[in-house]
Amino acid sequence: MIAFLTGRVAAKTPTHCLLDVAGVGYKVAMSTNSLSALPAEGDTVTVHTHLHVREDEMSLFGFESTAERELFEKLITVSGVGPKVALAALSSFTPAVLADGIVSGDVALVSTIPGVGNKTAQRIILDLKDKLDVLPGVAGSAAAPDATVAAEAREALLAMGFSTPEVATALKGYAGAAGDSQAMLKYALQRLGGGA
């Protein structure tokens, strides 16, 4: 298995980067979050990788952090979730936000991932809810707010026109009254407005 690559960024596309490692070009599929964290073309970078092998192809996936790679590897163990869906999940959310959503049982959040419906979201939560607590760097919050309250606040923010990743980031870290969706909404709006 190829655990990481250190080389020069030869090119970037919306879905891949080309890494020149000692004259060999590696095409590495990456999440949009990891791609945006890459340095400029020509600069040297270390990318954590996962080599996915099937009968008819080998694909190399790259990640900014080991936490992102570990979450990707957990996601692809779920029936019905392949590497493309797992990468879409990591493009939609940071590892911490996604892990929090899974650990708190937030079907509404997980089902916003492209290619994931309600049934697959429920399967992801069922399969991974107890496994993410042991992954360093991606463990969900122990005091996650009630999923219904979080869903109410999320729906209100989405109705206001905020994007799904903005909403997930804004709700992250809420530590107020667990059953108060208005307080959670106020908290998120302050974060979105730069007031917190």
C-alpha cells in the first residue's frame, strides 16, 4: 500500500492533482477540501494516500491529513458507499463535522452528501456511529445536541440561503441548551456573521 507521497504539485484539477515524485507522475483523486489546501503548482507537498484496488482498476486517493484518510477508509467499509461517495462526503464536510453528524445520528446532515439518500445515510450512521469515537482526530463530540433540534436549526439556516457546508460549520461546537433550537440558530448566525 502507498501510505503517502512527497513530491511537486505538477497540476491541479477540480477532482485530482498530479504529483511529480522523482520524475513519476501520480494522478491522485482528492476531496475539494484537500485540493484547496494544496500549495501552488511547482511547490512540494506530502499527501496521505489510500490505494484502492479492484479487479479492473487501481485508484489512488489523497488526503490533507491522516484523520481525513481514516474517515475515508471507514466510510468505504459501509455497504453501498464506494470511494467516489466517500470522497463526495469529505468534499461536503470537514472530517470533524461529518464525524459529529454520524456520531449524533444526524440523518438529515449525512443525507445531504451527493449520492447518499436516507437509507444509505442511516446505514452509514448505524455502521460507523460507535467506530468513530476511537479514531484520533475525527471523534464526534461527546455532547452532541439533540438531532431533532439540530435538524430544525439546519433547515432554518438552509432556508435563509446558506450552503450545507456553511451551515454544518456554523452549528459545530454549539454547547448551549440541548433542547433549544432558537439558541442554536442564534449561535450559528453569530458564527456566520463573524460575531463569534
